[in-house]
Amino acid sequence: MNNQKQQKPTLSGQRFKTRKRDEKERFDPTQFQDCIIQGLTETGTDLEAVAKFLDASGAKLDYRRYAETLFDILVAGGMLAPGGTLADAMMRTPVCVFAAQDALETMHAFAQVFNKLIRRYKYLEKGFEDEVKKLLLFLKGFSESERNKLAMLTGVLLANGTLNASILNSLYNENLVKEGVSAAFAVKLFKSWINEKDINAVAASLRKVSMDNRLMELFPANKQSVEHFTKYFTEAGLKELSEYVRNQQTIGARKELQKELQEQMSRGDPFKDIILYVKEEMKRNNIPEPVVIGIVWSSVMSTVEWNKKEELVAEQAIKHLKQYSPLLAAFTTQGQSELTLLLKIQEYCYDNIHFMKAFQKIVVLFYKAEVLSEEPILKWYKDAHVAKGKSVFLEQMKKFVKWLKNAEEESESEAEEGD
């Protein structure tokens, strides 16, 4: 009996057929560059013809592997060496962004070439984003004219959504910032971007990638002030960007003020220390008193876990606010501040249903504690109130307002008798 296992037949030299349309020519980067440049040379400077050539070439050339080389050629005319110089100056093609006319219209046309290419070959999207990030890091290696063209093109591509605003992170490179390259590039870029959209759309894109509060980092640390940023970009013709950054800084300062206030209150810091801190912040960040009283009110009301029972919350509120009335009084030295506080109280009582019946009691408390005075209360009652809960609150205030008016008339008549 033969115990030896029969050996299975083996296949040798098996070849798998591939469809013609699935075959792609694989080159090294230099050969790939030669193919693209030769094609662009034959196509000429007609960018519509260039777009058609690139579309057709993607079927036979390996764009996925050589995306960086492809984009280097289309932007700089050939493969780039580290730092931004051309790896082979002899191979440069004139059909590229850097060799094109320095005009927004021309950059629009190039943007269309990139848009069509990326729409056709979706996998190039990430490669293109990486390319632009790299190009921004190479800015010092380009001429001023080349930087200007790249800035305009980037602005257009950000506006039409081909690029994400996160690419701007490259501009925060320490060397680029230190030598003023980042700020100068940003001027051209934002001009182009805002020209396509508006400052609100630009702000929304920046906000989406948490870059709305980082624009001052385009300057060295010793120049990262609102004043310097505003002067630089306003003189460059970007007043709307300057105003946007100023507003962002103000909003940030207000949020920081509220956060710090709440922490000081929760620690139980003395009112004199809190008042001193707030006044210093007002001066430093140019925050007006009517804005500050709104922040103080919100902070005071956020330090308590309020009772959910309507009959108990009014008593709790009066006790709490009586304690904090000296702090509130420190920031109602103007009629407008008092009126702002009244509106904040009205909105708070309306938005927090358990406080609906507490409005009048809070106002009377503040009147007695000299946080509020007669004139702003009467003005609020007459025409300065808002619609929220208007009928309920006006009804609550009717008797007190009548008393105020009578007191005012009596004091006037006493003054006349004194004369």
C-alpha cells in the first residue's frame, strides 16, 4: 500500500489579465514630471485646454501616487526641492501659477483648473490641501510676485470651498511670522477672499476651524496687540478685517471677565477686590459700563442654585441680591447702565418662569439699595422696556411707579417752596 500523499499540481507562470482601462503607467517622479510638462507644453496657455489635458491624463498617469509632483508643476512649473526652489530649473513649464499674469482674473482661471481636476479625481482633495500647506511653509523661497499670486489663488480657493481654512495654520510658522512674511501674505490672501465673499462668510470659515481668535498670531509676540493689527491691516485696505478682529478681542475679553468674576464670587473674594479688578479690565479692554453691568448681573445670578418653587424663589432672590447690591451699585453710575440692568432683570425674570412674580420686588430692593434711581425706572416703565413679559411686569410696577411720581412731585414742590 502506497502511503505517500500525492502532490497537488502547482501553477507556474500564471498571468492575470487586466483590462486596458485599469492599466496606469507607473513612473518615478521625474518621468511623471516629464510627461506632464510635455503635455502642458503641447497644450499651451489656454487653461480650458489644460483642464481637459489633466482630466484625460488621470486615466493613464498615476495621480494618486504623484499628487505632490502634479501640484508642484501646476503651481511652480516643476518639482520643488525643500525650501521652495525648483529641483530641476531646466524642466520648468510656463503653464503654471508662478509664471502666469499677476492678476486676480488669471488666478480665477487657475482656480477653475484645480476645481475641475479635484472634482474629477476626488482622491486628490487631501493631496491638494497638503500641497498648499507645504507651499505656505516654503513662502520665503518664492519671489514677492510668486507669493502674491499664490495668496490671490489661495483666497479664491478658500472662498469657493476647494480649500479648508485650516491650511492657514502654516502661516503661524515661527520664521515666517518673525520676518513679516506671514502678515504680508495674509493681506493679499484676505483681500482676495473677502473680494469673493464678505467678512461674515470669511469669519464663519475661520470660526469653523477655531481660527477666529488666532489672527494676531500672524505677528511676533511683541506686536500681538489689537492696535498693531488694526493699524497694519487698515493701512493695507482691510478695515473690515481690522474691525472684525477688534470685535473678536472685545468678545473674548468680556467672556474672560465673566469667567473670572464667577470664580472670584465662588471663592468669596471681598467686593472691593472684585470692583478693583473689574474696573482695571474695563480700562484695559475699553469695555463700557453698560456692558459691564450686564456681565456682573449674569455672574451674580449664576452663582446660585435657584429654588424651583415660585413662592420661595422670590425670597431667595431678594436675600441673595441684597448681599450683592454694593457690587452692582459700583457699576450703575450712569443712567444708561441702570436702564441696561433693568432690561437684564426683565429678560431674566421672563426667561426663568419662577421669577415672573419677583420682578417688582427686585426693582424695589435695588431702588432702596441705591443701585437704581427714579429716572431710569420711570423711563423703563414709560417706553424703554422690551416686549418680553411686558404686560405682567408693567402691571407689577404700576403702584411703585405711581409712588415714585408722587414722591418726585412732592420733592419738586418742596424745592419750589424753598426757593
